[in-house]
Amino acid sequence: MSDDTTFYKLQYDKTVDKDIDEWLNSFPRSRKAEAVRHALRYYIAASKSSKEPFKMITDTQRSQQQIQTDKVSSNTSNDTVEPDTPKKKPKLNMKSILSANE
């Protein structure tokens, strides 16, 4: 390994992030880092071409959204306000990414 090699530990919940867990486990251990790098590069390229800025949703923001939703619900008499449904994560086709790089 070169001196420029950096390790990044990715923490995720196997239940909440089941799609990520299944995707990562679909690769042999020796190819997981490569797959993640390809997926990140694909996402970066896609977000640049759409010119839509990346917005990170944190647990704090989710909590604030829930508080706002609760306030609206308590101020409304019989009307119930449904919280915004989170956007679905984009599905990446690694086969096409990997074949494009060969």
C-alpha cells in the first residue's frame, strides 16, 4: 500500500440500511472498497450533471422536522398532518458501472 492510502470506516444500521447492507454483501470482501468508490464516483457525476446540490439529512434535522409536524398537528383540531415521506435512495446498477470501466 502507498503512503496515500486512507481507510474510512462506514457505520450503518443493518435494519434501517438493509439495502446498503445487501448491496455491500453482494460483493466479495476483496471488491467491496472498489464497489463503494465506483458508487461514490457515479453519484458525484450524476449529481454534477443534474446540477442539484447535495443535501445531507441528519438525525437533528429529522428531529426538528418531527417537532414542526407535532406543532402543526397540535394546532389543528381534527385534521391530521402526515409527515413528509423521505425520498427513496437511488438504486445503482453496479454491473453497468463495472462494465463501463473495463
